[in-house]
Amino acid sequence: MENMKEKMEGLIYLEDGSVYRGYGFGAKATKVGELVFNTSMTGYQKILTDPSYKGQIITMTYPLMGNYGISDIDNESGGIHAFGLVIKDLCKNPSNTNCVKTLDEWLKEQDTPGVWGIDTRKLTKKIRTQGTIKCVISSEGISIEDAKRICGSQELRGDWMKEVSVKERTSLGEGGCCRVAVLDFGVKANILKSLMSRGCSLEMFPYGTSAQEILDYQPDGIFLTNGPGDPEEAKEAVRETAILLRDADVPIFGICMGHQILALAAGGKTYKLKYGHRGGNHGVYDTETKRSYITSQNHGYAVKMESIMLGGMEVTHLNLNDGTVEGMAHRELPVFSVQFHPEASPGPNDSQYLFDKFVTLMKGGKNHA
């Protein structure tokens, strides 16, 4: 059994001076990041390995984590991208036929600190009131004075998409019905699987790739992926996407960060939400189908509605909680995007029809060639 000293190692320190004490688990480490909350009841492995969480410390609102352990089949990337995990209760004896290790063991391997025993409801209510906030997470037993010093010495970054993108061109699923150029800002594995399962062959392009190189590939469609950070920090991507909008005579589909970059490329504007949308239970209204869907979301920024309407776009999806833009489409071009995650990992699969729409547009373009 852990001794009392080990059990009191967990510390959460917020930049406003708030302190939350708990029990450390995972790696013995101290990290600084943006504290956010996620309302999903399951899917912690997929959430932690989603590159969109780079630079963030995640508070899970559901109280019990680790109960089904860690498997070899549920990663969304090569490893954990989140900077830390804050939870209420930690299960140390998971039950799952696919389990190969505990959440605690996995975080140790991935050099990621966790703190359990925190009143996550109280912490979530603080974020909802105050907004996302800079946070120090430590499982090393540091003092409050050290945490305050560490917090003040580090700035939050908004350009993480430049780090999590692939580093060189990569081909996936060759020989498919449609050639898709994927401009990668930090894509989730299940987005790629969703495209390949529909017969697409993918060419992955790193962040910073020129529009001309993508056009030289002669794709049937262009896909702009999800990713972490502030879309306005992706100036190179916005510039090249604007060229693609002007010169590419093929369908373009964007998800999450890709949606925001597409909006900026069209002349629109983005802004930071108070505490973002993160979880697997967000209602969205589709103005085209006149239906509502439950969606999986992970974003801290949103697109200004009036700005994209002036840039030739129409709003196609609205958030049912706060009315923010969740999707758009060009009035004349086969260009569309959504703020949520239709690949549904973790979360519902209500909106996977969007991948079918993209493939149909690409096939239509080929038939008219």
C-alpha cells in the first residue's frame, strides 16, 4: 500500500493562486498547460492521444477513470499529447479483455503526470465561471511557492499544430477510388480510417506545405485536419489554404482546426471561447437536413458567424447550447467544413454522413472530368 507521503504528492495550482491537493499517479513530473474539462464518460485513452490536446491539462468531469485500462487498439496517435490528467477516482484494477496495462502504468510510460482525488465538479465549475486558465500539475510533491514560480515563468503557446503534424509526406491506402491530399495539423487516426474505409487513398502533407505542392499531386479532394492551438497562429496554413480555395478545382473538407483555418482563408475571423467545447455529448443542428445530432467535440476557438458570411460561406451547422458556428459551406464551390468530429472516437457516430458527402463530391467531380 502507498504510504501517506506518496499519496499526498498531487498538486494542481492555477494562475489565480487557487490550489487543489490530491494524489499523484502516472509519471513523477511537473508540467504547465491550459486547464480544460471534458464531459465524456468514456474514451480517456482516445482523448489523451488526440493531438488536438497538445499543451492542455485535462479534467474529466465523469468521476471514475481507468476502469477499463489501456488497450493496444484505442490510440488516436503515437502517444499521449495532453500535458496532464486530473480526475476524481482512479481505478487500479481494470476489467477489459483488451486491457494490457493500467492507466497509471501507461501515464508513467508516457511521462505524463496525473492527479486523482480532486473535486472535479468544483474545478469544472470554476473553469465555466472563470474560463480556461493556466495550470501547473505536479505529482512530485513540490511546494505551493515552487508551483507559483513555475506557473509565472512559462507562457501558454498557440502554435502546437506545427509540432504534431507529420514531418514528411506519407502515403496511406494507395489504390483507392479517390486521391485525397491531407494537410495535417494534428490528425486523429480514426479520421484517416474513416476516409480509407470509404475507398480513399491518402497523401499526408506536413504543416507548411505549399499550395502548389498539393496541387501538383493532382488530388480528387483536399482534406484539412483537426489540430491543437490557436488557428490565427497558423498563418502559413491560412495563406496556402487561401490559394487552394482560389486555384483548386476539387472538393475541400475541413474538420475542427481545418474548419477554422478554412474560415480564416476565406476572409473570416475566429475567437477564443470562454471554456471551449470538449466531450462526446454536444448537440448540433444541421440547417441542410433539418436534423439535430449529438457530436463529439474538442475545440477552444470558434468562427465568427458574420465574418464567414461576408467571405462567401453559409452557416450549415449551429451549436444547440450556445448558438456558435459548427459548420459552413461555400455558396458556389464544393467546399465545406465542420467544427465537430464526425469520426466519433470517442463519442456518437451520428454525423459520419459527412465523410460520405465528401466522397460523393469527389466522385462527382471525377465523373465530370
